[in-house]
Amino acid sequence: MICSKYSAGLVSQSFWFVEFKKCLLLLKEGNSLDAIKSLVAHDNLFGAPNEYRAKRMCGYLSRRIRHIDSEALELFFSSDLATQKLINLICVLYDNRLFFEFINEVYRDKIILGTEYLETADARAFFNNKEVQNDTVASWTDTTKKRLRSSYINFLTDANLLAADKNKRRITPPLLDIMLERYLEKKGDGMIVKAFTGVY
């Protein structure tokens, strides 16, 4: 289930796919979330530049991991790389309503319209609209909104939903693994399937 609050937290995060996969491997090996957090933060499992950064990464990744149930864990390790990256992105979306809305309202609409590229202007227009609709978004600085726009594009690129094409970002909708699609539908998250694929 997508959270109900808007957040600018993505400005402090990266896609962190390798780190996410390491955490899930520890989970698969029977480690508790607390044990994983200890390894990440205190043993500097990811080689963060300092303890503060290690703890920050740990906090963000813990939020992603808590959305992984036993079925999702099994699905992750039986899937190809493209699907694994989508599962990481989905865990990010569960904690970030605004990012989900960006994918659902901008990326999905582009697919439906048959538009080839996602432009910077599209992201800017999205934030302009949200400013009018929501006081939280309106309270953010221009710098924060600019960094969020950049983060959204980077996350979509890292998840292979966008591809670098010279100075543009070409829209590359995924061919969803049927097992992932069924899993999301069963959880009541079919809206994520529609957002990724442009289905009505």
C-alpha cells in the first residue's frame, strides 16, 4: 500500500540496487531486520564514507526491506535482473506517494499517448500542479523541487524505465514478469502495474 503523505526524502537517496540486494540476501539467510540494520550501520557493510552516512543508508534501506514479505523475497531471487530492479523501485514507491503519482500521472500518460521522451518540462509541470493542490509541496524550496525532479529521473533510469538518448530520456516501458504482476494484483496494488505499463 502506498503511503498517504508527500515526502521530499528521495533527495537524500539513491537507487542502491546492489545494497538492496545484499540486504535481501541477509534476510533470506534468516537475519532479522534489526540484525541487518546492525550489520549495515555498525559494520559499514556498504563502505559508506562515514558512520553518519552508513546509518542514513541503513534507515532508508530498512524502510524498503520492510515491504518485502516471504513471497516477494522468493520472487526477487527467482527473477531476472530487470524484475529485481523493479521490485526495488516498488519498495521505494510504497514509501513515497509523490513519486508514485509522478509515475502514474506523467510516465503512464506518456505511454498512453505514445510519446517517445520524458522531458524536464514534464517534471516541472507536474510539480507546478502539485504546488497548487498541496500545501506541503508548495512549502518546499525551488532547490528541493529541482533535486526531486532529478532524483525521479535518475530512479526511473536506474530501473530501466527510461533510457539515456543523447541529452534526452527515452521512455522504455517494462515487459512485466507475469509472476510480479500477479503478486501485485493479489496485494491490491494493480495500480502500480498500470503506472509502469500505461494500461488503462
